[in-house]
Amino acid sequence: MLVGLANPYQNLALTHYEKSTLLNLNNKQETIDVNNELNSFLDYKFTQTTYPSEFGFRINEQGFFSEDLNRISRIPETYQIHIKSARSIAKEMVRQDENLNYNQIDLPYILNSYYSSLKAVNQNFGENDNNSLSRDEISKLMQGFSTDNGNLLGQVNRIYENQEVLNLTLDKNKNLNTLMLDNKIINFHFDKAINNTSSNDIIKPYLSKNSEVSKSGLLVNFIYQDIKSKNEEEINFFMKPISLDLNSHKNLYKILEGKESIEDYIKENNEKKMSFDLYLYVNGVDKNTISKEKLSVFFQQYIN
């Protein structure tokens, strides 16, 4: 299963259909027999009260983006994306690059990329509806996946069917990381849409009266939590990001697929230096019981 952009979009202010329609209207305004579709189009374009946003797309009085964003992003037109969600996502992106302005953020590409992965792994997101899902329904969705290259868009080689399996796999990463191996997991963060929803500002605009979450709410929650978690990992995780690049992920899957033996990998990595695992053993440290904070201290000592 390959995760690719869902119908790659063209980031244009007007689609070809809209341009041709407007041109036709200008040329034949006195004689044209406007059909129902064009009537609806004009009514939406010129009578609905909308306001400009810093992302280049207009929003309505409730703060939801116009359907132009959906069409360009190639996400279902029934989805409703709130301006507050886009701003929260933008804030997390600015944490990665302080020189980034909101108007430089390619919101359609972000929506398209994350929607593509949701749709690839959870097929009911491919349906053209914005249904609200209960906690039980959300818990039955696939909770995450891994790709061959460690990126959001790639060949899917692992799917985590429930939260228990996902948590167990995430926990195993601590043992892998000390060997300079990594399983980069794309976590949908559905648990954030099930637990403590009242304190999750991201999904508040997408809650029904029964506290169910719409599909568009699950999408923006996924985007926000994914970017936020990556920011937190770079700050708090005991391995420096440079030490856990995509090669650490690819090396793990070479071993899992039998393309390289774990013995050869460890031997090759220990030829010029003591492994971190051996360093912990020499210092009488059990990495299975030590806290991440103390492990961080030992890792910095090891690097030095």
C-alpha cells in the first residue's frame, strides 16, 4: 500500500471550471441561459458573507473556510476546516522555523498530505461525507502506521490496529534508539479525540451535541498533534535528531526484512566505538527501568 497525494492539487485562486464560467458570463451576460449549477455557484460566490484570512482563503461568519480550500486541497467538500485549527497548526510550524509567516504556509498541501494517509489506512475516510464518529467508532479505526522510508508519504509496511498495539510499539522504541535504530511511527493520535475532549481546543469546533467528532475534526487533530509531537521530541527526547535520522528507520526495516542481520549491524557499529548499550552495561544501568530523563544524562555523557 503506497501513501501518495490524493489527486495532487493545483494551488490556484480559481479552478479551470470557475475561470471558464466567469469568462463565459462576461462575454454573454445578456443572452446566457444560466443553469442551476451556475446559479448556485454565483450565489455562493457573491451573496455569502465571507472574510479574508491570512492563509489566502476566505472564511464564513462561523470561522470555517470556504469550499475553495477543500477543492484545491482535494479533500471532501463536505469537510469543514476552522480557522482556529489552521492557526494552531501554523503556530507549531513556526516553532520549527521562526522566519515562517502564515501566508507562506501551504495549507492545501498539508491537508492533502495528511488526508491521503488517513484515507489510505482507514478507507471510510475516502467516502464523501463529514460524519461524526463516537468514541467507540474512533477506537475501532486503525491507529497508525509505518512506511518504508519513515516519511508520511511512502510504502506502508506496518499498520497498528488498536491503541494497545500502538503504545507497545512506541514503548519499544526506547530500546531500539539506544542501538541507533528507530521505528518512525505515523500516529493518528485518535486517543486525543477520545480522552479529555473538553480540554482539547483543536477538536472543539468539530464536536456534535453528543460529543462525537467529525471526520474533518479527526483530520486537523491528526495534523496538529503530529507536528506538535515532533516539536516536543526534538526538545525532550534523549537522542539528538541528527542521531535519529531516516537512516535509523531504514536500517531497522532492513533487519526486519532479513536484508541485514542484527549481529552484523551491531558489529559494524561497534568497530570504532563502544555502543551506547555497552556503555550503559558498563555503568550498571538497566535501560528498561531507568527514566527517560536519567537516560538523557547518560546519553550526553556517552556522546561527550
